[in-house]
Amino acid sequence: MVEDVARDLRRERRRGRTGEAGSESSRHPNYRALKNPFLPQPVFSEDQVAAIHDTALRVLEELGIKVLLPEARAIYAKAGALVYEDSQMVRIGRDIVTAALATAPKSIQALAGARERDLMLELGSMTFLAGAGAPNVTDLERGRRPGSLAAYEELTKLIQHFDVLHMLCPSIEPQDIDNRFRHYAVNRAQLTLSDKFPFVFARGTPQVEDSFEMVRLARGLSQAEFQAGAYCYTVINTNSPRQLDIPMAQGIIDFAKAGQVSIITPFCLAGAMAPITVAGALTLQHAEALAGLALSQIVRPGAPVVYGSFSSNVDMKSGAPAFGTPEHIKATLGAGQLARFTGLPWRSGGGSAANISDVQAAHETQFALWGSVLAGATVCIHAAGWLEGGLSVSYEKLITDIEALQTVAELCATTPGDADAIGFDAIAEVQPGGHFFSAAHTMARYRTAFYEPLVADWSNFGNWTQAGGKTATERATGIWKRILADFQPPPAAAACAGVLDEFTARRTEQGGAAPVS
């Protein structure tokens, strides 16, 4: 009897999902604007956080940071920093940093291609991004291969499909496009296939200005309108330890001048590019992040900046980076404390060092994810699909990681606890030894009560075997293939293709723009 009722309920749920009877009651969770429901977890005492901050200021004051871009050194000098041209070292006083933290905005409105996709980047909000910056892409059908424009476009479509991925990102490098023209192809893919907040590479002023113009054209903005709002973002990585290279320094300057978002992120691997202790690695990370933040605020007080953290450890036997480790999680928790100390929105990093989408990959990624959630990260990059420590993005892992992200997103929703939800009448209706499958309380809610899994299979062993005995990774292949087959870009995004193509054709004829190194 119980089995029969359960089977009937499953049949009804399937009908609802396919648009037949009951589809008007289908579940429609909102994953677009998440607020973190968890209290941030500390790893250091308040005194220790203050000591890390103070030591980071001492690093900048007494040791300094090497800045390879002459323009950036001149900007620091104008603000009162001590600049040594022979060594390219810049010593930044704590008064400069304090002034920068006072002008950096605590809340950033990120304006996407559609107003319902806009984001508010601030402490307490939570946004997830797919794996980014990989040279390779992989899936079960086509194998591991160098990144291409076709793969970049496919990943952009997948990112657009899932609301729990809130911003676009440089998922992979389209290596089949000359680097003088690559930014045109990447920007076109983002702006015509998606209405989410786009990414722009900081690879020299000519490419940045091209990219800004494409965003303006796609959004129908004047120069003044563009500079009055945040319409795109970049990620700035320092060269740990204590070095800011030419493209990254120029990127901070270019984005600050234009009023666009810079996520300033040192990449500190404890034991390699940073001290081997979590506290030591965070001290170096904090100093480098503050140096970049200071540059942005000197250029334009109030420029939108996000405090960045991506610290983990290395395997001391091989030197290979590791992710999802206890040290990675502790560093993320500590970074959250430092970000809250400054009051700024901040970015964390997920990811995995596994070589394929397997249990190690899932384990590492989900531990890193929970570290970000419990640390109160505003932005978590590499939350889905990232493998090999960033050397590849996996289509299947993107799908299976979405399951974890959607589970976290579900925890952001309010859990009803009123009298109706407590359900005394339902308990009274069902006699001892009975079941709740056909109770009125159940029948009124069964279509929408529970999260619908994306890739998980809840069937028993016999049914699973008869259906082919596929693993979650194998099932994920069918999911991403169906999404790509059915994909339709947002109409407003698709409509801007013509104006972008005209701009690209003109700039290509002029020779494009080579990246700066």
C-alpha cells in the first residue's frame, strides 16, 4: 500500500515537471539574490585579527611591495608613499591604507544586462561563480583538450542556464583565437549569450578600453552613464610574494578610472609563495590586497573594489597546490575575519586539485565551498567545474557541483515554522502505524515541499541497475547536452550581436589590441 501511494506521488511529481497536469504548482525557488543565513565562523581571536592587520601594515611600511609599472609607482608617490626607482619598491604608510579603507565602498551594485540579474556585493550577500581561467576543458565524450572559443561559448550557455551561478567568468582560454582578438570573441560570447554581470580581462589599457566599449554598446550606455555605474568586473592577482606586475597594476588603474569593479586577489600558497603558517600566509595576503586597494582609491576615491582571498597550501612533497584542505578552509575563515575587519565585500576561492571528476574532486570542492559559506564570502569563484588546480574545467563537474550550490542556496530560504507548518492536524489525522503519503497536509504540498535533485539518483539499486547503472558524473553528461541543445539566449542579449560585430570588424581591421605583459 505505502509503495503504491509513493509510486503514484512520484508519477504526479513527474507530470508536474513536464508541464502536464499539476505544472502550475511546480516549485520555483529563487536562487538569484542569496543572503547568507549562517553566522560567520572565526578561526582567530579578535586580538589575533588585529595583530595580523597591524603586521600587514608593517609589511607595507617597512618592507614594501615591488611595483613594476612606473605609472603606478608615480601614483603611490603622489599619495605620499616612499618610492625607490632603482629597486621599484614602494613603501606604503598606514595612513594611506587607512584613507583607502575609508573611501572604498562597503556595498557595490553590480549592474547586469537585465535588472533582475543585478547583484548587491556587500557583506552578507552570497554569489557563486564557475571555475575560471583554465587553459583546458574536459568532458566524458570529447576528453581533455585545449580551450577553444566553441567550448567557451558552451560553458557560457551552461553558466547562463543556472541561476545559482550569478556572474560570468573567464571559464577557459579560447586558445584558437589570436590573443590580439581574443577579448572581442570572449566579450561577444558573454554579451550575446547571457544577461549576467560580465567579466573583462585586465591585459593592458587597449584591450580594456575595447572591452569597456563593447559593454557600453551592448547595454546602450553613454560614456558618462558607464562611468556612473558598475557594469563589469575584473580579477587582479598579485604576484606573491610582494609584487604587483604591469598588467595587474594597469588593470587596477584602468578599472578605478572607469568606476568598474576590481576584485583584488593575492594568490598565496602557504609554504611556497607565502609563509607556511595560515596566519603568516594571511598576513602576506592581507598586505598585498591592501596595497592594491590603496592604489585603486588613490586613483579614484570610492572606486568599487572587492577584497580578495585565495590562500591554500601546497603538497610539501611535490610543491603542487592543494585545495579543499583543512588549511585552505582555515585560511578562508581567517580571510573572512579580515574582510569584516575592513568592512569590505570580499571574494573567496573554491576548487579542487583532482585530475578528474571523482570523489576527491567532489570532496575538495565541497569542503572549500563550505569554508566560503561559513566564512561569509560575498563572492566565491571556482565554485563549480574547476579541476587540476585550475588547469581544466569539466562539463560534468560543473553540473555535479551545481547540485551542491543549489543545496546551499536552498538553505538560504526561510523554513516555515508557523502552526500550519508544524502540522498538528496532520499528526492527528494519521493513526499509529499509518503513513503520511495520502494525508491532506502532504497532498497539499507534495509537488513543492522538497528540493528536486538535478543529478542525484534516488532510485533503489534494482531500478538504478536497470536504467544503466550510471554514475552521477555519467548522468551529468546527459544534463549538459540537453541544456546546450535547448539553449536560447536572452532576446535582449542576442539583439546586440550586430553592433558588437560591427565594432569587432572595425577593430580587427585596425589590427586589434595586443595584451600587455
